[in-house]
Amino acid sequence: MRILIDVGEAAERFEEMIELASRGDEILICRNGSPGAALTYITKVEASMDAFLKLAAEGRESVPDGTTSDHGHFYDEHGLPK
């Protein structure tokens, strides 16, 4: 179901709007009668650290052996860019 709600009323009934979105309702928040934002419910939440570590491991596979993140060759003995 599509629900149009004014921004002021949405602020007062925010928890109710989240509950409706979790059930699959489309929540459109309006200002001056025109929709300006949509409230959507995120159904799948993955642990952010697990996702980060998985992505890092995948990216690391494509890096040649012996590669480092040392960029010392860009700087002089005082730590200033060459």
C-alpha cells in the first residue's frame, strides 16, 4: 500500500512509519503536498565488519606478491613530497 504523509505528521509518527515500511508499505513523505522522500525498510543487514573483511580479502587476491603500501619513495628525508 502506498502511504502519503506530511513531514510534520511523519515526525510525530516515525516509529509507526517504520513499522508500516517493515511490512512492505511504500511510505512517501511530502512537503507542501509533493513527495520529497521515501522511507524504505532494509530487509537484509550484514555485519559491516564481516562485509569489509570479505571485500578486503577478495581485493587482496589480485595484488601481486611482494606489493606493499609503503610510499616512502614519494617523500624526501624530511617527510616532504619530492
